[in-house]
Amino acid sequence: MKTRIIKSALLFTFLGTALTGCVNGDDYNTPNLECIETTLVKTKEVSEIPAATEVAQYQEDDVIEAYVTSSDEAGNFFKSISFQTLDGSKAFSVPTEMTSSFVDYQPGKKVLIKMRGLYTDISDGGMRIGGIYVDGGVAEVGRLTLSQTRNALKSSCTRVDEEQLVKHVSLAQLTANTDSYLNKLIEVDNVQFSDAAMGKHYYESNNDLGSGTNHYITDRTGTQMVFRTSLYSRFAHKLVPFGSGKIRGVLTRFGDTYQFMARYERDVMLDQERFNLADPFFSEDFQSATNNTNLNIPGWVNFAQAGNDLWREKTFTTAGVTNGYAEFSAFNSGDASNIVWLVSPAINLGAYTTKILKFEACQHHLDVDSPNNRMEVLVSTDFDGTNVLTATWTTVPYNAPVKATAWYEFLTSTVDLSAYSGNIYVAYKFKGSGTDQTLDGAFQVDNVKVYGF
């Protein structure tokens, strides 16, 4: 017993010395939390890293630099980190087995990535950098292990404000050129959740799609995009906000479905009054069409630059309902080249700040995706109403139907015209061939509308 007491006394004496050894009066040594900068230096731009639909291993000792856009802090992202370049020109994702990756890779953090030995591919429209995954003999980019992640992804001591990364876009811009926004930090303004989402939670167990719920956000024109929330999100149980405003997040894609994903509940900033859908100030639904006649609607210009055929008025009746639309088909035209323009009347954009063009387009019998058999959409401010070829035309991106699109499936396009003012003209320019059977596909146009706010 005496020995035990002595040992205990010595122990307490030692502990007392140890615990007070860090103290100098009232001054305590603060642990050194200064960041230790990585020694890696960028050797290649992200744009210089090759990626294709087939997976490939990168063999060179190169380092790229990118900034984190996503975060798994609130549980809406899982085992994937999204990155973009500082100028926002390129973006990609890194699948990883790491959880709570936000601790090391916070949004805005500059990360240097050692590329040697990593794999790249393009999946669902977006570039991926990661490990290798093989299933049934088919290889694709897979998740990096925890050790691989820490070895390849080196956080720097630089973290930029999100405002240096975020792209402020309208829903029209986002839906018109979606793949270019994948994995980037974006903020979309003047949106609200659809009426169907009102009174619902971000996640609804009776609306579960792969452990998540897809609601829709919409703008004043009715343009919509999926807003996805994971079952495991910390705000999954919260009610969807009633108002309108802006939402910040990262655009992802699963198959053909584009999914806008907030990182935290605070990314959803719908603090304005809910709006009603607007009426267009210009509209053409082609319901006056006379089937299988050359299109001759007052104000519209139907002009053949090459070949003899013109755009046609068409109708189709199903279940007793007749729909009119415009169509050009090169099939049996007999012309080696058909280049044909359908130009709208003058559309006065007035004093509106935001101007949006919406229309629907489809294809049928399109055999190839070729610049020699396609439909372009163009805008002019100096067309005189007669001379199409002397006007200045600017091509605008739209949700173009392609060979893989089902025949006669109308796709809605939303084009932001806010950069334009005064009178504009919208042209639908067809190109194809009536003598080359691989280039004789057809395009249809319907429900052309212009909105202003």
C-alpha cells in the first residue's frame, strides 16, 4: 500500500509538471494552425487533358489546377467532388471513396491534382478524373480510394470567394447550353418551385428516384429544370419554399436528365413573392396551317437559298385534335442541296430587360448528325424584311433534336435574347440534300413565343 501511495504521488507530481509546463503565467501556447502550402505546381491546363467516352489512363507527370464547387457538408453530394477552373471555362468531377470531403476540399479551395496514373472519361456529358472501375469487361472511371485521393488531390492554401467562381445565369441560358455548365458553380435567378412541389418536402418518400426526389424549378415562361435532393441531405425533411428568387448550386446530369443540386439549404434563396407565369408578347402556333402547302403566313419570309423547295405548312390530327406546324424535308426534293430559311416577322423587344425566346422543334428520318443536314436558329437586327442573304445573322444555341432523338418528339428550347434591343428577326435555317439519302432528314418547328420582363 505504501509503495502504491508513493507511486501515485510521483505520478501526480509528474502530471502537474507536465500540465503546467505549457503555461507561462497566463499565456498559453496556441497550436500552430497555419496552412502548409503544397509544393506542386501546375504544368497543364484542364483544357489540355484529353477525355473521351472511352476511359484512358493519363501517363505523364502533369499537374492541373482547379477550384472546388461542390460540398458534401449537408449530405446532398456523396462521394464525388466537382471542380472548375478559375475562369469557369472548364469543369469536371472526381469520384472518390472519401466521405466528409468538405473538411479538406471546401468550396473555393484551389486544388492541385497529380494526373499521372489517373483515368479520364466523358460520362453523361461531363469530364471525370478518377480511378478505374470494370464491370462485365467494360471499363469506366471509378472512385479513387481514400489514400489515392489524398495522394492525388493536394489542397493549396488558397481559397477564393465563391463570387469569383459562380456563374449568374437565367434558366433560359442554363437549359439552352446545359453540358457547358456541368460541375460548375451556378446561380439561377427569377425562379421558383413548380406548383406541384408546393406543400412538399425537399425529399418525399413516395417520390423516390434512386434515393432522391426530383422537383422542378421554373421561370416566368414555364421553362423547367429538375432540382434534386438526396434522401441523406440534412434539409431533406424541410418543406420546399413557397416564394421566388435565386438558387445557387452545381449542375449535374444522370443519363439524359439534367439535375440542379444545392449544396446547403442556404443555397436556396427564394425570399420574394411567388410569380404567375407570363404571357408571350409574340406568338406563332401555326394553327392556321393548310396541310402540305408552301408556308405562307403573313409577315413570315420563306426563302430558298439553294434548291427549289420551301418550308411547308403541315397539320397532324390525333384523338380529334389537329396541330399545325412548319416543316422542311429534303426527301425527294430532287435538289443536291437544300438551304431554306424561315424568317419571323419583326419582333419589337420594347423596354423589357429580360427577353426570352421559346419554341419547339423535332426531327424525323435524320440518318446522321451532320452540319450538312441540320437546322440552325439565327437572330438578326438588320434584316430589311426581304433580302435574307444581305442581313447579319448570329447563330444562337438551342436544344436541337439529333439522330438519337425519337422521331416527332418535340424538344423545347429557351433562348435568352436579353442582349438584344429594338426589332429582331428569328430565322430557322434548314440544310440538307434531296439526292443524298443520308442527308434527307426533316425538321419541324412549332409554338414560337417571345416573353419579356
